[in-house]
Amino acid sequence: MKISTAYKNFQVVGIKFTGRFKEYPSLIPKANASFKERYQAFKGESEFTRAIVYEPMKSQDHEVGFFYIGALVDEPVQNLPDDMENISMEGDYVFLRHPFDVSKMGEFYTALDNWMIENGKSFTEDFLVELYYPNANSVEDLEVYMPYKKEGNSLAEYK
């Protein structure tokens, strides 16, 4: 699995959802279906790069979090419906790209965590980003982005 780094500037139009982290596996598919319907009605686009933007779990006691389901866009969108908002994120990210396979999501995040530790990078509390690119063969290509600080390793702060 190839892991790379890049400085990225993400622009996403999304809807915010809140829930218990342990319930994300059932919440996210429902939220995704809801967003897709709303976005298609708003923009008239049936194919777009899906984005999921996550608040990271800050500790074992952090039980309720939030995430955005959205669409990757080139620039902030004007005149959004009331339930949608523009989300802008910029910084250094470690990432990987792989055909989407829900059974490997834990493996993807473990690989990124291990790369961060092995390369002395600091974890941050900035949003995690997943991008799902439409593909002709119906299996989306997934990119998982984890933000990092370039210097030091403050892993202990986030455990």
C-alpha cells in the first residue's frame, strides 16, 4: 500500500451530522444517501466526488463526534441551501489511494497511523478526509487523508 504526503487545500460542500463514534458504520451510509439526494436536487449532478470529513476521536472518553457528508468542489459555493455549508481545509496530509473496500477501512487508518509514528510526525486534531471518486467499473477509488504537523511526535497527547 503506497503512502504519500502532500500539502492540500480541500473545498467541500456538505451537511453536518452528529452521532456516537461507535454508531458511525450505520449512520454514515444513511447520511450519505440523504446528502446525495439533497445535492442532486440542488446542483442537478448525479456524479460527483463524495467527501466525508471527520472530527477525529480525541480520547477514549470522546464518545460523540460530528462529520460532514459532502461533495468535493473547486471553490466555495454561493447560495447554498440552509442545511449545507462550505468547509475549507488546508495543510499537510499523509494519504493513500486504493479501490474502496469497506472491510479494509481499519487497515487503511492503521497504515497511516503507523507511517506517522515511524516518520516522527505529530498527530493533529484537524479533520480527517475521505474522498470517493466515481469509477466506470462501479468500484469507487478512495483517498484517505490524515493531517499532520511536520515536526515532533506528540502521539501521547492524543491517546
